[in-house]
Amino acid sequence: MDISVRSIKKDYIKWDWQAGKNVPFSDEMTIFTLTSEKAVYALAAIESGHLCHVFFGRRTDDEDLSYLLRLGENPYTPKVNEREMATFMDNTPFEYPVFGTGDYRESALMIRDKNGCTSLDLRYAGYEITDGKPILEQKLEDCTVRLPATYAEDTQAKTLAITLKEQHTGLEVVLYYTVFEGLDAFTRSAVITNKGDADVDILRAMSAAIDFDSREYDFITLNGSWARERVIERSRLHKGKQAVDSIKGESSHQSNPFAAIVSHNADESTGEAYGFNLVYSGNFTACAEVTQFDRTRFVMGINPLDFSWTLNPGSSFTVPEAVMVYSSEGIGTMSRTFHDLYRRHLIRGIYKDTRRPILINNWEATYFNFDEEKLYSIAKQAKELGIEMLVMDDGWFGKRNSDNCSLGDWYVNEDKLKGGLAKLVDRVNALGMKFGIWFEPEMISPDSDLFRAHPDWAIQSPGLPLTRSRDQCVLDYSRKEVRDCIWSQIKAIVDNANIEYIKWDMNRQLTEVCSSALPASRQRELWHRYVLGVYDLQWRLTSEYPHILLENCSGGGARFDPGMLFYSPQIWTSDDTDAVERLKIQHGTSMCYPASAMGAHVSDCPNHVLGRSTDFNMRGDVAMVGTFGYELDVTRISQADRDEIPAQIERFKKYNPIVRTGDQYRLGNIFEDNTWDAWMFVAKDRSEAVFTFVQVLNRPNYRSRRIRLAGLDPDRKYRSSQTGEIHPGSTLMNCGIDVMLSGDFKSATIHFTAV
Ligand code: DGJ
């Protein structure tokens, strides 16, 4: 990794309109080049002070890429022809394009100044290069919130900070770029400071903007719905704008803050792929715009819809971090780079590099209908089978026996848990099992003591009825006293019993977004202030209780985003635990998120969402591409299924180190052929690999299916645990292996070890 800075003077010939002849001119620019092993990201401050985007893509050893700016070809370069400045603004590639001064494409920054005007003119003012990576923070009136972001030691990354200044408002924008050792990944963020003497309203502040020189790309996004999150959508870029976004207050089931721009020929192992991911958990947008000149501008950041933020003189606004990954070796390499980046530089805590306890969660086993003895009986049986932790899900607090009350009343329902929580936890611990618990800290039920005491703590718009969803409302997390109240309740529970895992759920999206504590002029800040409030509480939780394993969740997988991964090393992937649907959900999720982060459980059949029955073995093989656990009443499943659990657990323990730390190769594409799927995980030193094949539907009279392996060392020989045969990696990858299973919903896992 490296960041270089060079001053370059370029000579050009220009047609001079006034003189009516060609004249020479030159432009002196400072060019910044960030290089990783195989990628390069270059930008330049040209003589006029505009900061231009030069190139992002495959690494080249040529350090002077300034010709790519086409300044010589562009008759409107400011130095040569100020009278056509607007044309210059609308066709030059900019690093942080501003609104209002002639660039009509998607902008990165738009403000409203003291006069009500929205035009900006940002110019280069200097740079700094540091080792490592600074943290991102947002100062609020009563606290400072650390934003989730990738982190790195001084030897693991380098950061370039470029300062831009705006004359008439006094705004200063510092753009941060980080390049990481050993990864073709870059991050961007920005801090906007009001150094003027009047308030400025930020109306739009993107995290990244990239100008591509072509429109010949496909756009990949992850879209979906409850129980079918992160379905891959891929389409050709076309004139105009294509976007994925959320305005629901969270990343959402429907969309994910991920987008990729890939060459038309890109597949798992070939073609170019640019992946973008926003380290944020609220409203976002990722938009690709094909311009009049058949080029593409991509922007990503907080959704500007219904957003504004007032910057008083002296105050700053920090935009969330955007991650940018480049691969010239297909989409698979792009995904593996994201996985490595997140495992090394985003996920934190004691579980970052360790296997997670095998848990059993009682949600699909009992829903709200449980008591202490029921939970204990599940734990006792689970322990005998090798399961390591009991997680008590929704329904243990207040007077909650269904989803219509008690959110906000985080005290134990002793009608259900007789003798209190500590007694149950102690009994479970005495079995040799850990204990975990569910909370939904951001919510308030209208039927709760908390609501009766503080009705104004629910997010609401004066004059409008409270829109309920799952019979609940959302707490105003922009208010510190609200967060403090919930925090003290969580602490009381956690301090009272030996809690070693928390599932943090969030089961509705935001409506009537208004706060009774904010002035009218700041109401549109609430969407973002809410997310900052969530981050504040998750930071407190992970800092004060570092031994607790946190799993984020949102009605299934509506908050599977890098922001959440900063706090919890795992996230519940979907409420859909059907092993067939999970193939799609986990394939889509793996576009940028590692298997080590995907909450995945074996549940009972017929599946509660789909009514489908699949083989117990297949359910296990699919859940092993994740954190692995069970979500069923282990005292009531069939003896045959129960008998399979110990061996399944042994398999999980054996293969999890490779799945958790190795390289993932998607061999099948369930979105294109939903009759089968296959994948493999290869250890980093390529000494072993785990291959899994899933036969969703059998085919009559076809015999075996041949599948080419990937990621092995071509020069080493590997033994198959299935046949005992030994073949070179090159043979296994070029010729493939034959797999044959009988029946539908079956799977097989094969271990390859280098000999
Ligand atoms: C939604 C989650 O996704 C489920 O796993 C479960 O925790 C329920 N909420 C409980 O209400």
C-alpha cells in the first residue's frame, strides 16, 4: 500500500476563440495516487483548485495518469476559457461534486446558506498523509458519538486527508481516503466544518462520488422483502439514474447499502467489479447516473430525502464511511476482499477471531408461550446433544405474552420466570451452558408503563395519530434521557445475571419522524440523530460488557449492514430459516458480508415461514455457512433428527475454522438455477477446503453432476474425504468432481486436505 503525491505540469494546445488560433497552455496539478496490491485510486487538484477524479481501477505502474482528465481535450478548462465555466463543471470528473454551480449530475454536497442560496464553489487548500486511520466522531450537544468505521493500526493502513475550502460560506470539507495493507479496498469519508460566521444547512452530504469513464457496466444491488432479504438484482446501466435506497430509518429488508458496478462480462472469476458499501444503518442512497456523454457517476451516502443538518459556526458534520473494493478477477474476488476487510478491520471484540458458541434459541420453539421449566427442559436436552448456549427470545419481560405490549418495560415477568432471571440463568449455567437474552431497546409499546409515564418519548408528529406497526412505536433515540433510561434498564438485567449474549432486535420502521425535543429548524436531523443514538447505546454496551456476544437483528435481516457489524460480530440474516430460501439469502448476503457474520440456525420442519420440509442434514449444512445454532424445540423433534445433532455439531466444530477465516467461493448460482447450489471455503494457506453441494431438486436419469472446484493450490494434491482419492488441485479445478445424491433437499459436504 502506498500514497504518493506529485506535482505535474502538463502542456496542451488549445483553440483560442478570441485569437482564432491554436495556443499553448499548461496546467499545474497535484496528483494523489493511492495504490494497493492490484488497484489504484487517483485524484488531482488542478490549477484552478478544482479537485478532480482521475482513475479508480486496475493498478498500473505509470504514475502519471493525469492525461485521463482530458484537460487538453476540454476547451472549457477554467484557465483557458472562463466564459464557458458551466460546461466545464458539467463534464469534468469531480471528487466531491457540489450542487449549484453548473454540475447538473448527482452531487456530493448541497447546502443552504444564510441567504437561502444553495450554490457552492469548493477549492483545494492542502493535504496531509498519516499512518493508520483516524476514527470518525460526531459531536452532539450533550455527547460525542463514535461512528462505526473500519479501523487499522499504523502499520496496516495509510490515510490521505484533503482539505477543500468554500469562500462565501467559510465551509471547510476534509475528505479522508484510506488504503489498507494487503487488500484492494479503500475507504472514504468527509468532515464538513463551518468556519464561517453564519449557520449553514447541509441538505446533502455524500460519502463517496466516483466518475467512471464509460457506461458499459452492469449495476448490482441487493433488494428483497421480509423473509427474502438481499436478492441479487443485476441490470445494464442505462441513460438516467438507477438507485437503491432506504427511507425507512434503517437499511431495511427491501434494500441494502451495497451496490456494485461491474463489467458486462463479469462473473464469479472474471471481469471487473467495483463494490461499494456504506458503513451506516439508516436512510441511504446509492445511485448510478449515466450522463449525456455516456459516462457514469456513482454516489453513495445518507439519503438526502427529508434530511438536513444545521451547522452552527464552529461545528462539524461527519459523513459515514463508504467502502470501495476493486477486483479485476470477477465478483468472487470482490466479495472475498470485503470479507477479509470486515473480518480484519471492522468486526471487533473477543469474538472477532473465535468460534461463536453453538446456541439454541427458543423463538421458533415456543414463541411467547414459555416459562422457566420449559426453557430449562430445552437447555437440558440441548446440553446433552452438545449445544453450548440457551438464548431466551422475546416474551420474558413486562406482561408480554404476545407482541402487543410491554416494550420499554425491561423487568422480568416473574409469572413466567418464577424466582427471577438469575435463578434460571444459574440453573442453565449449572448444566454447563451459557445464557443469552433478547431485547428490543429502541421500541415502546403504547401499552407499557414507559409509554404511560412518557408518551412524548415515542417518535411522533404533532396532530397526527401514532402509526403502529406490530402494535409498537419507536423511541426517540435522539434524546439522551431516553437512551439513558433504556440503558439503565438493560444494565439492571445484565448486572443481575450471568448474561453472555444479547440479541438486539428492531421490529419496525420509522414513521412521523419528528421529535418533541428538537426545534422546528432541526427536525429533519432526526433520522440521522436516531441512528447516532442507536450507535451510542451499542457502543456503551460493547464497551462496558466486552465479554457479551452481541447479535444484531431487525425483524430478520433488515439491518444487515457494516454499521451494525462494527458493534456485533454477527447479525441475524433472516427470519426465513427454510434451508432452500436460505441458499438465496446467504448467497446474496455473501456479496459483501462474511459467513462468520451470518446468523444461521437449523429449525424444525415443516418450516414455519414456507411449510416446506427439508432434510435435517441439509438444514445443518446450510446453517454451517454462518454462525450455526438451533431454533427448534429439541425436546419435541423426531428422535431421528435429534440423533443427528451430535454428529452435526462435530462437523460444524471441525469445519468452522475454515468457514470463519477462509476464502469463500460460490460455485453455483441459485438465482439462475434453483435446482442446486454449491460452495466451498478454502483455508488461507490452501492446505484444506470444505466443499458443500446441495441438491434442491433431483433430476431423473441424469446421473452425477460435475462441479469444478476453485481456490485450491493447483500444484498441491488433495485427498477427498468422500472417495479417499487424491488429485492435484489443478485437476480438481479444471476437470471438477462428480457429485450424486438421491432425492430432493439433500446435501453433502466433502473435506479436501492437502497431502
Ligand atoms: C424478529 C426476530 O427476527 C425473531 O428472530 C424474533 O426475535 C422476533 N423478532 C421476536 O419478536
